[in-house]
Amino acid sequence: MKKRKFGLALSLVLAAGTILGACGNNDAKKDETTGDNGKNTEETFKVAMVTDVGGIDDKSFNQSAWKGIQEFGEENGLEKGQDGYNYLQSQSDADYTTNLNSLARQDFNLVFGIGFMMAEAVNEIAGQQKDAHFGIVDSVVEQPNVASVLFKEQEASFLAGVAAGLATESNKIGFIGGMKSEVIERFEAGFLAGVKAVNADASVDVQYAEAFDKAEIGQSIASRMYSSGTDVIFHAAGATGNGLFKEARDLKMKNPSKNYWAIGVDSDQEAEGVVTIDGKKHNVIITSALKRVDVAVKDLSTKAKEGNFPGGETTVYGLAEDGVGLAKINDEVAAKADIEAKVKEFEEKIKNGDITVPGTLKDLKNFSVK
């Protein structure tokens, strides 16, 4: 009887040891894949973004941001979806807080709000989801769990202005802005400064669409500008700028011998300018002022994954950081060689600090190139 009791007791001890060992292994496994707060560590780092109303296929700002997230995901072995990298598209301003909150609740390690229009929503959700990390592009949100990203758009648009000032034959140039803001003012001021630096005789017609997602308004503004003799138009208007490209293509089709030039923004928008006339392809886009949102998003995601998330800080990307630039010049532009030479000259001067490109219309008044 005593032997049977001893055997039973030994069995219970061994069973308990097995259970405790299993629990210990589970805890160890948990420690390998999650942090103290239960969120994913860098081994399973997840990143996502919320678009503004321009949408993921705006061929501009949002699309560039998504490109950066895709590249980050692919380089880190992630797949699109809730367990890797993802995005939510906003149909209106009312979607911003809902989409940001949804991604934070899905335990994405870093959630980006793309565009200054999302600043208020990021501020609100970051205050509620204090353990989550957020990034805001084109605005500053002063919260310890938010990293703010700004660009020196004026430097890229200055180079675009140089291209426009040298390419124009009528000395009539246009600028189409999306919605008035500090960001678009930087584009405008830099562009006007670039034109002024190379062509004192040129005038620039500035008009705002007051929307980033209305291609029809962009086309209407472009139509009026071209009909008044303008031969080069630069847009900083997101998807609204697609209307500019359509108008330039349509006019070129009707009158192949005349130049209707356009300049893109954010991404290299060369593909949007292709026109086929008599079986031969032409392009109405001179170049694009590049705003490398993809570079910034990828850079910030990498820092966060490595444990260096710059919460509460603002990072500014300019020419020196490869955050802005100018796309290649269209071969069909007569002044291509002159443009390329001047762009290269001004790029070096800006990087070296010899020229400080104005970022506001107020600063533009005192700007001059020696």
C-alpha cells in the first residue's frame, strides 16, 4: 500500500514538472516574440498608413508613401495585410480618426498619417493610444509617441522653377496649388524663386483649386491658363493635377506643333504625359519636382524597427538628405542641356548653403541670386 502511494506521489511530481516546463517554454517563446507590453518586437515589426482624400492611386503623394512602406515590408520579409504592412484609404476627412484608430488597435507598431490634413486626427488618436507609435507627414504633432516629418519642398520646386523658366517660349508660366497651406506655400515660393533666378522676364499665374482630389478642377484651371498663352504649368495639387496632364495631352493631340508643357510633383509623373501622335510617342511633361515621401517613410520605419523611434521629434528632409529633388528632363525639351546644367549648378549651391531657397511668400520678396 505504501509503495502504491509513493508511486502515485512520484507520478504527480513528474506531471507537475512537465506542466511547469511546458509553461516555462511558452513564456520563453512569448518573450522572444513580444515585448513587455505584449506588442510585437522588431522580429515581427508591422507598419501601416492612412491615406488622405487623394487616395492610394493619386500618382503622387499618397502613392509615394505607399511605395516606401511596400519597399520596407518587402525588404523585411513582410507580407501585405494585418500581420505585415497595410494601408487604409480615406474617402473623406471623417475617415481619418476611424482609420488611424483601427490600425492602432490591430497592433501595428507604427502607423502613418499621410498629409497635413490628418494632423488633428493623429493628435487625437495618439493621445488615446499612448502605447502606439505614429508618424505624421507634412505637419508637426507634439506628442511623445508621434514622429513628425517635414520636407523642404521649396528646394525641389525651385529646381522645377528653373526648368520652367528656361523652357518657356511665351514667358507665361502657371502654378496650380491644391489647398492653401504652409506646405503648398513652400512649393509656390520655391517655384517662383526658381523662375525668377533664370528668367526675369517671365510671369507666373498662380491659382488654387482648393482641393487635392478634383481632377476636373485642375483641368479647368489648366485650360484657362493654356488658352491665355501659358506654355508651362507646374502643379502641387495631388490628384487634382491629373486634370492638368489630361488638358495638356488633349491640347497636344489637337495641335501637335505647339508646346503645352506640364511639370509633375511628388513622384516622377512622366508616365502621365505620354501622347501618341501619328504612331509616334511624345510627352508633355518636362520633369517632376520630387518629394521623396517614400524615402522618409522607409527611413522612419527602419529607425522605429531598430528601436530608435524619434517620438516627439521633427525630422526635415531636403536635397542634402535625398528627401527632395528633380526628375530627369524630357528629351523633347529644346532647352534640355541648359536646364540640366543650371539644375546641377543650383543643386550644389543649395546643398552647400550658398543659396537658401525661400519657403514662404514673405521670404520670397527679399530673395535674389548673386
